[in-house]
Amino acid sequence: MQITWIAYFSVVLIWATTPLAIQWSGQTDWFIGISARILISAILIIPVILWFSRQRFSLAPRDLKVYFSASLGILGGMTPMYYAAQTMPSGWMSLIFGLTPILTGFFASFLLDGFKMSFSKYVGSLVSLMGLMVIFYPQLAFDSLDRYPQLGLGIALAAFAALNHSLSTVLVKKTNHGLPNTHLVAAAVWISSLCYLLFQPSYLTELPLLPTQSLLAIAYLGIFGSLVGYILYYYVLKRMDAIRLGLITLIAPVMAILIGYYFNNEPLNISIASGVGLVIIGLILFEFGHHLTQENFRLLMGRRFF
């Protein structure tokens, strides 16, 4: 059990540090940041497939459909997020991407049989949206256009990335018929690497001079952000309940805000902290609101706290 908890907090730490690492890796060239990261992951996952996979890698048409659905999470999700990371603080980006459970729920309600959005999920979605408005509206209207001139574009791209990532998750859930997770990840990074190569073949031969910080961030994301993080997450997934897993999406954005504040001099004030609080409350309502029955609510309201 101790190993499981170590893996659990490692996943939280990897997810919390990923937004700042994305920003650092793409500060010279955002496309090099994403394409190099995925290429590293594509190379490193080959021995994982060869040594640990017991099922033969399939290229059947119905399996290709699943693979392309998985690659949407990288091409349509991660790619615009890398550009967005250069337009805003990394902690703000993590909050937008932290709403993927809510967006996934909306897509699942339309595309998956048997999944319905409950009242608490709608309320949680609205509260989280209010939290984002508390954070971004003052920045767009008054404060940060000089410091972040492309903030509006960045918010739109980050939201687009979160939508694509969530849609990819639901499409994989809908089309997958028992393929190993390692095969899905391998196919997604291979397809994405090929697309990046076709889009800009010169990124392998004409690399710009990158600062050490960017190189280390790319290596960290390629090894830990993708491969190790994925392995640890699925290790935890098999050994912990859904409630503890759901807490990862609550803890990681808050940690990302603090990491950006302390290590990258990102803004943090009362308005931002209030917005973060609303986003987290909304996610709690979305993930766990169904546990709050009318009877439990009456007991909670009737309890004396002083």
C-alpha cells in the first residue's frame, strides 16, 4: 500500500508540474516543445510495448479507429495548449485544462449510453465557470493586456484544447473494445509524431538553439509527463477507489498555481485565489455532489459547529 501512495503522489506532482514545464519547454519555439516531447515518448514506449505487452499490436480497421480517436487528445488537445501556454501564466492554463472532467461528462451524456448529467453536475459546471470568469474577466478588461497581450487568444485555444482532450477520452471509451492501454498511448504518440513531421519536416534537422531550461523541460515531459506519468496513473487506477482518483484533478491545479507563483513569478492575488476556490468547489460538486443526498444535507445544516 505504501508503494501505491508513493505512486499516487507522484502522479499528483507530475500533473501539477506539467503546466509550467510546458511553458518553459516552448518559450523559444512552442512547436519544437510539443513535437520533441511526443517524439521522445514515441521512442521510449517501443521497449515498453516489446517487453511488457502480451497482446500483438493490431492494425485492423476497427483498431485504427480507436487509435485515431486517442491521437485527437494530442493533436487537438496538447498542440493548441502548447501555444496557449505562451500567452498566460501556467497556473491559469492548468485551471482551464482542469475542467476536462466536466467537459468529458457533457460529451459522455451525448455519446455514451447510460450516462446522464445530474443536477449536481450542472451546478458544479456553472460554479467552475463562474470561477474562471472571476479570474479572467479582470485580466481581460483591466489588468494584464500589457503583460499578456494574447491572453484572449490563449484562453480560446486552451478551451479548444480541453474540449478536444475530453472528446478524445469519450471517443476512445466508445470505440475501444479491449485494446491494451499501452497500445493506445503508443499509437497516439506515433500518429502525432508522424503528423508533426509531415507538417514541419525540418524540426528534426534544423533545431533552434534552445536554452538549458527548455531542453530539460522537454526531456522531463517526454519521460515523466508522458511515459512515467501514464504508467503510474494506471498502476494507481487498479489499486485505488474512484474518490481518491478524482481528488487528483482537484489537487493538481491548486499545486500548479502555487508552483507557478513561487518558481515563475506568476500573479496570485485575492481575485485569482477566489476564482481558484470557485473552480475547485465546482469540480467537487461535479465529481462528488451525488453523494450529498437531501438527508445528508439536512444533517449537515443542522449540525452545530460552535
